[in-house]
Amino acid sequence: MGQGRSLRPARAVELGSELAWSHGATLGAGSFSPSAPDSMDQPEAFRSSTEVRAAKARDLLQAALEDLSQEQLKRFRHKLRDAALEGRSIPWGRLERADAVDLAEQLTQFYGPEPALDVARKTLKRADVRDVAARLKEQRLQWLGPGSSALVSVSEYKKKYREHVLQQHAKVKERNARSVKINKRFTKLLIAREGAALADEAPGLAEEPEPEPERARRSDTHTFNRLFARDEEGQRPLTVVLQGPAGIGKTMAAKKILYDWAAGKLYRDQVDFAFFLPCRELLERPGPCSLARLVLDQCPHRSAPVRQMLARSERLLFILDGADELPPGPADAAPCTDPFEEADGARVLDGLVSKTLLPGARLLVTARATAPGRLQGRLCSPQCAEVRGFSDKDKKKYFHKFFRDERMAERAYRFVKENETLFALCFVPFVCWIVCTVLRQQLELHQDLSRTSKTTTSVYLLFITSVLSSAPGADGPQMQGELRKLGRLAREGTLRHRAQFSEKDLERLELRGSKVQTLFLSKKELPGVLETEVTYQFMDQSFQEFFAALSYLLEDEGALKAPAGGVGALLRGDTELRGHLTLTTRFLFGLLNAERMCDIKRHFGGVVSERVKQDVLRWVQEQGRGRPRAAPEGTEETETLEGSEEPEEEEGELSYPLELLYCLYETQESAFVHQALRGWPELQLERVRFSRMDLVVLSYCVRSCPAGQALRLVSCALVPPQEKKKKKRLIKRLHGSLGGSSSQATMRKPQASPLRTLFEAMIDQHCGLHSLTLCRCRLPDSVCQDLSEALREAPALRELGLLHNRLSEAGLRVLSEGLAWPQCRVQKLRVWQPSLQEAFQYLTGVLRQSPALTTLELGDCQLSESIVTYLCAVLQYPGCRLQTLSLTSVELSEQSLKELQTVQTAKPGLVITHPALDGHPRPPAGRSSAL
């Protein structure tokens, strides 16, 4: 084989010699054929070599077995029946009457040449014929040569490979290059398998309570094993996607899975070999390469039986870390199908992802959740799981694992716990690491902990300034100039989808050997064709994205033309890259905060561009104006929600406004958010599974929204707040058990609802929220209680829509109390609920008492004649201020219609709409006349 085809010429020869033997019997269904041509060896030579080895193995086995007595041969057959290799053993029917010749043939055909010799030798030992076993071992070396002893069987190699993986992955490097033991540092994460109502099912099902099996579980061995568990139909997924935002712990979880597999805790008797493939590194690896070579690179010995390892693809696990980095391939470039074909990294990875390469192998894929549609379109029947980061309990565990000093850990944790927003941010493990790193430095230097901020951007900025403060000459013009160049390097790499930089890249920007190179870049040596290639990358991908965002604020007017481009290249770039640039965009918004811009000017020098802030504001407003307004309920567009068909929007597009709100939250500037949302008169969040951080972000933006703002939550799942379990003191427990508890103690404090932060934002005097619609969100009583409290004080709320939320009778009662409150300003109320009749008396109470309600729309329900009679009496009540009553989609009897007509005649100022009422023709199909 020529050296031009190889990354490591010397190793290529060894790989080729190792791959020169195999056997058809061990090739599983769907795997490659041993006679198929590949780039490693010649097919004819391969076949002749295999046949020669098989013949020699048969001769050795026959000679050894013919030395046995009849009693010894009988004992050998019985022991051989239980001699399983990789879970396979020869059926007893083939062994029961077999003589020495038959046994030699059966062994060779079933196990293959060399494994057959190993099985026979071990079985002879178990049959207590040790002298023959020893001669067989000696003759094997003489007949097959010393090379055969180096080429160990797969069964023997499995143990060696596991030990190697345990040794290689026992420690992980943190971003500051400090190595820590994975078992000591790894803290369990919340992982939820793809489920209920938001991913695969019709939106209407979001009303149902989330089933217990779909709740997020902590990432212990049981949870990791469940990733490849069979579904309800008995099918086992071959591809599992771990998705989540940057820094959430996907890579660490993947490495822990690999480590636990090697330790025998995961996928026992299911996976023989597991391989960790970092996609970004493979995509930037120079020259072509085969999957077989990538596997060999991870093995401890150059004589690893790669062909045999790959032969049973159903016993393999490939962990593809960062698969969202895969670029969209050219239409004419087919994925790889042969594990020995040398191709570029993208084709090899694409072959694994699309299951054209080793289709029986298991894949564990990690990917950012910003643009899942692009990746999932290439995956074959993936099972998705969401990594949700740390629970509150695990945040505390992480702090205590990070700080070696128990008192320091407790002090740092208490400080973060008191900062509610910062504590919420720490659900992201990488943010938690940064916070701990900064706090440790501040504690060691006896600095004020209050400097620690409450957004992701400010946490990153604080970390970087902390690193700079420890470097000599950090405030000097030389360091400031280097930081600007580092930002340009980061920006160029981010826009071009590059994470590794050559020495020429650093030399071009005069960064090679600089202080910032030492502080923020890590050096990596990759084996090249002729010589070792040195590359550099940021200590973490998110740091590259942060510096890329920072560069837009540090650019001089008219400087940094293409290919880096201005802020427009980031915000208005190719839609294929939009998901890839999500975190960079968030950082850019966060750096627009006036206080942080002052920090940037102080630490990085020069003039911070104010023009960027205006460009970003203009872009946000343009985005809102360019999006169509959501269709009101009752129109053709929204009626499809009740069917089984999914909306035809691209995956990830439905939650786009939420990502924009995250960007606005990063600014922490109410005036900027107020101005930006002027271009978004209506915010619709559809099919979002709200986390606590999502609600913090939404609430912040609602608190700052302009007058006339509308908010619609459609088919959203509400994650209940975590309950704090407090241990009662023994005295109190005894007191309670003896009946001595006071009546006050027996009263339970109302449970906080998931939307409490949103409702608290609504009552802020600066909140301009005019309309709130909750559709198919299944509102529990706790939400109704908090919403009722908000209705009494919300200064700008004039419209409320409660559509298909399955409100309980108690929920409707407390909502009615809030609507009837003298200070409630709601003028238009829309209630669509099938079971409305059961709690109708509460709504009629609102009609009697509400000082502001002028429009009531009821829908999707039946009203009995007695209820309508009561309604008509209330409508004629002197204190009822209702001007419009819409009953367009309500079923009414003839008697009820007559009573309503009578009320309308008696009260001309009241408009009642129903298709069957005289003077009000039936509205056009698919449109409600009230809308």
C-alpha cells in the first residue's frame, strides 16, 4: 500500500498484515464481506491466506483430538458444548456423535481458524487433558509462526481493550488543563427520554399529565442502560441522540458511559467494543482515513484484530461526540459503506450516522439542540434524550466535589444559592465550573463575591477578566492588542465552522508565542503524513464563541472586512449556520449591556462600537415585523391543531421566539428589551417544554414589554417547581404525633405554580402586557390560583384567553374570583372548555360583579336549557356591563335560542352572536365572527 493513502505509513503496514486474515463464519448479517476488495489488502491474497490458515488449523486440531482416548473424547465433547465464544457455542446435535475429524471440521467452520485453536486448547484443559493442550499450543506456534501469537482472538482482546479504555479515560481534563478523576468529578445529570406531547405526538395531548416514565431521571447506571432499552413495541433503538445546549454536560456524560462500559457496568453481554469519536477533530483531520484505522488508533496494540472486531457490528458501540458539526454533504458524495475504504472524515461519519456503514452497530450521538432538524434528517430511526443539566441537589454535590476545602465549598454554595438567577444558571455544568473557578479565586484572594453576575455572558466575562488579572501586564497595550487579534481568530473560525487553527493562522495574526495563546489556547499534536502537525484550539468551544462575539464590539469602523465581516454576517448569515451561531449570538446580546461594555473598554482597551448595539436592535425589530401574526383560535389555521398532523414548519422553528427572548435576557437592559419588543407585537411560544430557566427568561422580558404586547402559550408543558423537603425536628414530630399541633401548623401553604414568576412579572407597573392566551397547556389549580392573584393587579392586561386547558371546577372558581375583583382590568374573556357547564355559575358571578368585562366568548361546549335560562337572567342584571356575548361554537336548543333573542330585544346594547340567531348570518367556513 502506498504511503499517499495513509496518515501513518508504518502503522498502515501493520494494519494491513493484521487484516490479512479473517473468516466468513464470524461475519454477522449486514456486515462487510471478507472477499470484498478494500484498500488494505488484495482480495485473492486474503482468500488464499484464510484458506491456508483454515487447513493448518484443521490439521492441528485433528492431530490433537486423535491423541485422545474414547473416554477423553467423550468428555471433550461435553465440555465443548458449554464452551461459548462471544455468546456462541456449537449445538449439541453436531457434537454428540462426532469423531476427531468431524470435531476439527466443526470447530474450524464455526469459530474460524485461530479462535478454534483457542477454544479447543481451553476445552482440553477443562476436560483435564492438559498434556494435549500444551502440545497443541506449541504446535500452533510452530505451524502458524510467531505472528499468530500476536494476533490474539477477539475474545481475548476484549479484556485487554476494556482495561486500556479504563486507563485512558480514568481522568478527564478540565478547561484549565487540570486533570481530575472522572468518577470523582462526574456529577449526575438530569436526562429525559424523548416523550410526551412535545416531540412526537399531536399538540392536543400536551394537556395530559406527563407520564412518570418520561420524567427526567438522574444519570446513574440504570438511566444510561435505559437509553438503548426496548420501546413499547419491543424494538430496540440502534441510534440514541443525547441533545442539549452548549456546556450542559453531553460530552462528559458520553465519556462516563464509555468508562462505565469498560468497567462492566453498562451494556453487559450486549457490547463487545465501544469507541469514542470526537466529530470535530475527525472532520479537521488531514487526509483520508477509514473507519478501521480510526478503530485501530483507539486500540492499545497495533496487532489488534480489527477485522474480527468489526465483523460483528451488532456488538459494537460508536459514540459520536458533537455530531451536529457534520456539514451538509454534496449531493453526489455518497456516504461510506465499507469500513476499510479510505475517505474524508465527513463521509466516514456520515456512513455511520446514516447506517450505510456497519448498520447493525449502536450509535450514541451527542448534539446541540439548537438545530436538531438538520441532523435528525440524516439519522436512522433515532431515539432522542434531552440532557437537562444539574438538579438543585446535584448542584450542591458539584460544589463540594469541586472545592477540596469543605468550608470553602459551603460558603461558595451558600452565596450562589442566595443569588436566585445565578443559582438557576448553574444547572449548566460548564457555567457551574466557571462560577466555581471564579469563586475559588475570589475566596483565595479574599475578594468580594458580589462581583459574580447573573447571566451566562457576565459569568464568562468575569472568568476571562479573572484569568487576565492573574497574568502580568494584563492591562498593557500589548495584551489588549493580542486580545483583539484573538477575537478576530475566534470570529473567523466560528463563521467558517473551524475549531482548530494552524501555526500559520497564529503567525498571520501575530499570536504565536503570545500571552493570550498561553492563557486561552491549547496546543495539540496530530500525526500527519510526513510530519507531526501542530494545531491550536480554544480551551472550550464556547470560549471561541464568546471571543467571536466580543470581536464585534472591538472592531474599528471600517476594519475587519470579509471574510470576517460585520455583525450582519452573524445575524443575517446562511440559515444552515444559524443553529451553529446561536451561542455566539447570545453572547453578542449579553455584551451590549452598558455596564459590560464599560468592562470591555477597561480590560480590552480601545473604543467599543456603539453602532453594533443599534444594528442588533434594528435586526430584532425586523425579525418581528417579518413574521406573520398567529391565526386566532377558531380559524382554519388553528383548527389543524386538533388533528393528528404536525405543523409543517422546520423542527426547531417553533421555539425560535424563545431563543430570541434568551438573547434579550442576556442584555439585562429593560430599555433595550422594551425597544426590541416593539417589533414583536405578538409573541407566540408553541410546543415548548418550559424549564425553570425558560420561565425566568420569559418573565424578565414580559416585565419589560411595551404597551399593547400580546403573549400566547400554545401546547406548552409546564415543569413543576422542585419541592424542598425539610426535615422536621424530633420535638416537632413528637408534638404533632401527640396531637399538640396548632391549627395554624396544620394549614398547608399553597403550592407555588410553575408560572408564578410570569404572573409576578405581569403585575409590574412597567409591564405593558395587553393580552394573554393560554391554549392547550393543562393548567393545574396552582396556576389558576396564581393567575387569579395577578388578575387583581395587572396594570395593562385587557384580554385573557383560556382555551382547551381542562380547567378543574376549583380552578375556574378561583379564576372567577380574580376576574370579579374590583381592580381587575380585563375587558375581554375567552373560555373554550367542554366541561364548562359544570362550573358555569362561577362565570355568571363574574358577569354580575366585574366592573370592566365587556366581551365574553364561550366555545366548544354544551349549555343546557336551565343554564341558558340562568344566563339570561344574569345578563339582564343591572350591574352586568357585558356588551358582546359570543356563543358561535356552543350547542344550544331551540328554547335557549328563543330566550337569548328575547334578552337581545330587551337589551339593545348587548350583541349576542350565534349562527342560529336571527339577524346574525352564519360566519364563513373556518372563521369565527367574533374574531
